[in-house]
Amino acid sequence: MTITIKDVAKRANVAPSTVSRVIANNPNISMRTKEKVRSVMEELGYYPNVNARNLVNNRTNVIGVIMPSASYAPFQNPFFPEVLRGITAEANEKRYGLYLSTSQTEEAILDEVKDMVHSRRVDGLILLYSTIDDPVIDFLLEKSFPFVIVGQPAEQLREAVSFVNNDNVKAAKMMTEYLLLLKHNRIAFIGGRSDAFVTIDRKSGYCEALEAAGIELDESLMVYHDEIFEGGEKAVIELMSRKTPPSAMIVTDDLMALGVLRMLFSMNISVPDDMSVVSFNNVLMSKLSTPPLTTLDIRIFELGYKAAQMVRQRILDPETPPKGLIVDHHLIRRATSKTYVE
Amino acid sequence: MTITIKDVAKRANVAPSTVSRVIANNPNISMRTKEKVRSVMEELGYYPNVNARNLVNNRTNVIGVIMPSASYAPFQNPFFPEVLRGITAEANEKRYGLYLSTSQTEEAILDEVKDMVHSRRVDGLILLYSTIDDPVIDFLLEKSFPFVIVGQPAEQLREAVSFVNNDNVKAAKMMTEYLLLLKHNRIAFIGGRSDAFVTIDRKSGYCEALEAAGIELDESLMVYHDEIFEGGEKAVIELMSRKTPPSAMIVTDDLMALGVLRMLFSMNISVPDDMSVVSFNNVLMSKLSTPPLTTLDIRIFELGYKAAQMVRQRILDPETPPKGLIVDHHLIRRATSKTYVE
DNA sequence: TTGTATGCGTTATCAG
DNA sequence: CTGATAACGCATACAA
């Protein structure tokens, strides 16, 4: 008993096609009929049926968002909500809908993506993760389906796919230089999964800065841990056990840095007096910690916003060559960093 | 150029309707043709077009999720990602898709909901917020569209709508009793927006416990703040300025409690030695703070999971009367609470 | 400027 | 057990 274009047509004494044209705001429909039709639509409470529309248009005006497989991780890390917020903002502006993936394993994700693409559920995809040899990407590339990666794509794909990312090398270099300028010369590096592109890139930046400063790299000061929070705690134990412990630590993730802070606190090592700690991402939590973290804002919201912009662009004209977009970063000085004193 | 049910039919030498039946796994199709058709589907790489299917079925197998309007807030508070995780899990199990609202103002949300409903974009909705006199709810009720609220519905709607919630009165009462048993007798209450149902209910529980213990209520020990984090800081300033400051604080939100902790720290008031602090929600952050928070786990994931279950149920048979579901809570003792000593 | 006719890819009804 | 055929609601090519 839902009211359709035909009902409107009948009531307005026009053909269904005319109503359709009014909806599309077709320029060569007289103002007079437009108004008439519109008022009837209003009167009858007409709403277009998206499914019918999608069917004939072969287009849904919906963007799919694919979360990483680590079933729990994605939503634990404030990074994801924040990108999502950026995506949401852009999508809303442009009247696009958002369809969220729900799969929890790599295999299921691949299936879901295939389904989304084949069944024409979405017009384009945003991948909120990036791993090497991802079959999802191969699939999308083969189908030439519009998509954008948030993060760093695998080396061999840099030219082939669109992505939005930070310059993590440069970012980490800057953070290291900052500590160097604060007179620190034993600076530790605490990273996440050592095979993640973020970790790799940030480590490179760290090393570059040290080398440029003529400081010899010390592998014993670089540690990696998978666990987002506990990893930070473990790292501190390891690092403080070195013969000459560092006076500063660069942590690749704010949450991990919270673990670091807590372990240091429990060891009675005062931050920033006895130890400087800087991290990356500037998630909300980083300003709520005690003491608040000096961190690098990577503009997560913008990453999402731009990604949404890019998919839409690729949806609209799929022929334009893919491109990588780099989003700026900004140092947020708070209370965990301080000049080194003997 | 996409391959349809007709292509499969032709190739398998059957009618399109037969293919359709095979897809639906219709029992009265011979095993023989079923297999033949299936193999052709495989061979041709056939995927059903959801839009066509939705059109004729008038059903999408998609659940819509409506976030609160406070444009930034939702994703800042770890509560939302976590409910979303629960919803996601259930939806995935049952092969339902998730459609996310993107609107940022109350007005826009109403429009978006109307659109989602009228245009048949989703089969049911989950509202991740609950305010009094919400026009969205009136609309959904009037359309008898399946939906579930996560949170406490307005008094006059308790019987009319389905919802999933905690028993916040009982929860707060328990937290208060816990502090009472730790010999605290000046216990402060720090709440969020005073017109939010959560705040109201938790305050009630707090009062109930105090009264039961024969402790006179002291309005000067109850403060409210809208800002999720700064609110905690302000509250501490106010409360510690009282003639006789409290020895314990009940904070209605973990994030706010972080603000509390930080302000206490800066005042050199040691937690838990000089002040006990307990809060609600048990979001990830609460265990990462220094010291880790004693808090009440409200099973956020389960709230989402059950909500998804309930909408599906209401979608499948809309006739069953609405019901309210209460999810359990659990005290998580960590390091911010301690027996009171003079 | 507007109407007619047809198709989008499925499912469902009705025959056979 | 299977095949024709008519919807589902909309958009567009072609006519008028």
C-alpha cells in the first residue's frame, strides 16, 4: 500500500515519466507542472523507493567501509571511530550512505567484499587497513571497482591504487629531532607489529634522524610489541633493564604510550623529569592521561574525510589514474616531554 | 554486461524461475537440476543483484543504526564503538548488513530516518540514544516500523517500545553500597547531563543506598557536568572546596573519572589513599588509567548484541509486543577504591 | 514540454 | 517438478 510514482502521476494528471523527471529536476519540465507535481508529492507523502531506483540506475549512492579483520581490535583503538567520523562527515555532506562491513576474519572479509561488489550493494569501498598480498585488493583491482585505502599500500601497489596516508617517515623523523633538540641522545623506539607499514615507516624516520645527528643506532633500544597496551608495559621493562637505559622514548601509538606511562609510574620513574615520552596519533585519550601526552597529531578525521572524497571521485570517474594523498601531521606538545638534564 | 539469472537459465537449459528457485533452495526442485544450475552459476560467476531482489521482496536484510546527534560526541566516547561491535557481531552471524546514519543534527536525523524508512533502505533500526519527546520515535511508532532503543526510553513509552538497557538504579545503588562497606560516609556523586536518563537513574540508586544506610543526603555533594572529560576536572574543584570534602566519589562515566583522577593528581590528593573513585561503563580506557579505575562493567557489547537480536526479531514478526531487556552489570575492582581510614 | 513503451533483475503466481 | 508471465517502482529512449 505504499505510494508510488504512479499514484502521484495520476493525482497530478501527468504521466509517471513526468513525475520521474520532476524528481530528477529535469530542466525541460515547465515550472508549472513541476510545482504541481511537487505539491502532490508533498500531499501524498511520496518517497522514492531506493531499491527500484538502484536497480535501474545500477548505482546506490552508498559507500562501503571495510574494517580490519582483527575482530575486536578495530573498535578498541580510537583510531577507527575517528576515521569513521571523517568518512561520515563527508558522506553526509554529499548525501551518500554508509554501509559497514561486519566480517571478522580475513576470509570472510574477502567474501563480503565480493558480495558487496557483485550484488551492487555499494558504489565504492574504503579499506581501513592495509596488509601485504591482500586478496581483497587484487579482487577489486581486477574488477576495477572504485576503492581507496586508508594507510600505506604495499610497495608494488603504490602506483595502482588510491590511498590516503601520512608521511610516517617524515613524522617520526620530526619527533626524533624534537627529542634530540631537547638534548636527549639515548632515545628508544617502541613500535607495534614490526611487519606493519606504520611501524616500519616510523622506525625509518627515527633512524634517519639519529643518523643525521651522528648518533649510532642501538638495536637494543628498539622494541616491538603486538599488544596495544600491555606492549607498552613490557617495552618499558625491557628498555629499563639495559645497561644504560634511554632518557626518552618514542612510542608509535598513544594507547601503547599509556602502557608505558603506567609502567614508568609504577617504577617511580617520573615523567617528564626522569623520562620523556612522545607518541603518535593524538587520540582523545592522549590528552586525558596523567600527565597528558606529547604526541603527533596525524589528523585522523581528515584521513577519513579525504578518503571518502576520493572514493566518490573514483566512483564518478573511474578512469582517472589512482593517486596517493598525504595528510599533514602536527606536533602537540603536552606534558610528557622535557629537556634532558644530567 | 553483468551476468543475470537469465544467463544462468539459458546456459543450464532451464527457465529463469527455476534458477530463482534453486537460489532459494526450493525443496521441490529435483536434485539433478539443482546441481546443474548450481554448477552453471559457479561457472558463470553469478551473483544475485540485491537491488532487484530487495525491490520485489520489499525487504533488504539490512539494519540501520542511528547515532546520537552530538556530531562529535558519539565517536569520542568509547561506548559507541563498543555497542557497534556488539551489533556487528550479531548482524554478521545472521547475515544482516549494517547501514550507518550520518546526520549530525536532530533535525537531520529525523529526515534521514524518514528517508530510510520510506525509501525501504533498511528493515529495522537501532537507536543508540534516547531523549525525551523524540520525534523520531513518534514517527517510527506511527509507521509501526521495527526498531529498538539502546538505553532508557521516556517514561510514557516504556510499554510501547522495545529497548535494551542496564538497571542503572540498581547498579548505582550497588556501587554506593560498595563504598559504604569500605567505610566511606561522605560520598560524592558526579554525573553527566542532569536531564539524561542514565544520570537520573544512577543518581536515584546513589540516593537510595545512602538513605538505606541512614545517611542524610547532601545536595552539595552532587554535581553535574556536560563535558565528558573537563566536567570531571571541574567537579573535583567544586567538591574539594566544600567545608568537609568527600572521601569517595561516584562518577557516572569512565572518561569523566579520568578527568577526576587527573585533577586529584594535580592537587596532590592520592588515589586511593586519600580519595576513592569509582565509575561506570568499564570502557577500555578505564583499565589503562593510572591508577586503573574501579568501575562497573555494564556489558556494552551485550547491549549492542541483544539490540540487534531484538530488531531482527521485531522485523520477523512485528506483531509481538515490544519488550524491555535488562543487561547485567558487574563490579570490576581495580586500584582506585580503598577502605576509608580517618 | 510531456506521454508511451520498455527494461532493470528478481520473485511469485499460475499453469502444465 | 518446471515453465511462462506478471509484477516490484523507477528511469529513459523515442514519439508526439
